Amino acid sequence: MLVIQNLYKQFGSLVAVNDFNLTVKLGETVVLMGPSGCGKSTTIRTINRLVEPSRGRVMLNGANILAMEPDELRDVRKRIGFVFQHFNLIGRLTTLENVMLGLVMGGTDRETAECKATEALTKVGLENHLAHRPDQLSGGQQQRVGIARALAYEPELMLWDEPTASLDPILVREVLVVMEELARYRASTMIVVTHELTFALRVADRIVLMDKGSIVEEGQPSEVFVKPVSDIGRQYQELIE
Ligand code: ADP
Ligand code: MG
């Protein structure tokens, strides 16, 4: 479904992503891990062109995202959900309105938008918080609104960039539970950047380890840390033992 080929991104003289290659199958959950600064965010941001790569190809269902005109790109972005570390909810809007906003701005009529938003919020367990404002919600609940906002589009691809990184440890679990359910249900194909090793081992179909802009290790959770060939792989292996 998604093919990333020879992806390369340079910021000035700094090489952030160096010949990154990845193929993701329909319905697959790929967890992308690696030390801070190794290029994870830059890599997944190129998929919907929040970052323009220096060179490479990103093919989604056979179409090269990097060659698309603005109109075509806008349509493709609607099919790609993105959940960030910081949820950026609008404080004066309710939970329901926060999820509806993007849909309405994208041309969906209010009634349909409300229906889709309610459904998405139900999927993340917030059906009883539709009228709450962000400051009346916990951090975990706020991030679940962020997830619902992405889900409301019924995206075929979901990109997650450290969705639990800014949450108190106690609130991390409720977000991981929602993510795990989405992965199990295979509602969409997912690429998840996270440092949550237990989550990765439980939920990933494939774990990809990056270091210094490149993939250094890749495999199923049951095998990837068994005989690591990279320093990073060995460091993760020690964390598991
Ligand atoms: P990660 O998400 O794995 O922590 P990033 O993809 O954010 O890593 O960053 C990879 C490298 O690129 C880092 O050295 C970072 O400082 C650099 N970088 C990221 N974004 C920019 C930018 N917009 N301008 C300059 N350097 C950047
Ligand atoms: Mg990052």
C-alpha cells in the first residue's frame, strides 16, 4: 500500500534521513523506533509532505505523493490521519466541535460531520464527553480527541508521532489501549513512532529501528530483538531482558 524508496532529507549540511526504504502492506501496523534525532519524525512527515524530502519516492497505492499537484495532495491528505505528540485542540470549542471542525472546513455538511465525529469519539470512548471543553478533560482524554479527529476521516493510513510522549505516565495507558484496539481491528494501516517498547512488542506486525537517518534493524516483534545486528538493536534487547 505504501512504498518509500531511497528517501533522503537534508537540512543544510545535516542529513536527517539517509536512504530510507520501507514497504507497508494494507492493514499492517509498523512501529518505528530509535533514539531522539535519528530522523523518525522527518521520515513520517514526508509521507504527507509536511516535510519536503530532498529526494526519494513515496508511493501510496501506486501514486507518487512527492509528484502531486496541490489539489491532488489535498485529497490524499484527507486519507492520511496524523496524530501528533501535542494535540493542539481549540480551547473554546467542545470535544465534538473540535472533531467536526476539519470535516466542515473540508466541505462536509454539518449533519454528516456531527455523525462522523460522534462515531469517531465513540470509538475512543469519549461518547459521554461530547460537550466538554479541552480544559475539562485529562491529557489522555485530550489526546483521544486528537485521535478521534484523525479517525473521523476514516483514513486508510494513520501516522502517529509519539502520541503518548507528552502525557503523564498514568495517562499513557488509556491512549495505548485505544491505539491497540485500532491496530487489532485493522481499521487502517498504521505507522507508529513511539518509545513504548511493551506496546511495540504487543501490537506491531513489524518493528523498524532507525539510527542516524537509516534503518538498522527490522523484523517481527518476536524476532527483531533476538539476534540484533545493530548497536541500537542491542540496546533495546537489553531493555527487554
Ligand atoms: P526524531 O523524530 O527521530 O527525534 P527528527 O526527524 O525530528 O528526529 O530529526 C532528525 C534530525 O533532523 C535532527 O538532528 C533534527 O535536529 C534535525 N531537524 C529536524 N527538523 C529540522 C528542521 N526543520 N530544520 C533543521 N533541522 C531539523
Ligand atoms: Mg520526533
